[in-house]
Amino acid sequence: MSEQKRRPKAKWKYGPLRLAMPWIAIVVGIVLGLRGLIEYQATGDPLFIAVGFGLAALGVIMFFVYRWMAKRGL
């Protein structure tokens, strides 16, 4: 029996979503928060303000968590 040559698989330690997702969340959160501030005067509904700036805060937390994970090779 002949041995089959095995190809080494590419190891993806950091996926593209893992690198881009915090930045996307921060930008979208800021846009939603600013939209909420503008529409708050017309409608009086603070939903977009809370969701927008909450998403931006979550993006900042994701950024630091993903850096911590990358440092440990997770």
C-alpha cells in the first residue's frame, strides 16, 4: 500500500469576521445612536439611542475580548 501524501491544512486562527465585526458594530451603533438623537426630537422615542449606543459599547467590548482571545491562541 502506498502512503498518500497529506496536504497541510491552512490554519485560520483569526477569521475575517472576528477582525471586522467589532468595527462594524461600533460604526453601525454610532450611526443608529445619532439617528436616534435626530429622530428623538420628532418622535420622542429613545429606542434607537439606546440600541445604537449599546451596540457601539458591545463592539468595543468585542474588540478587547477578541484581542484577548488572539493573544492566547483561541
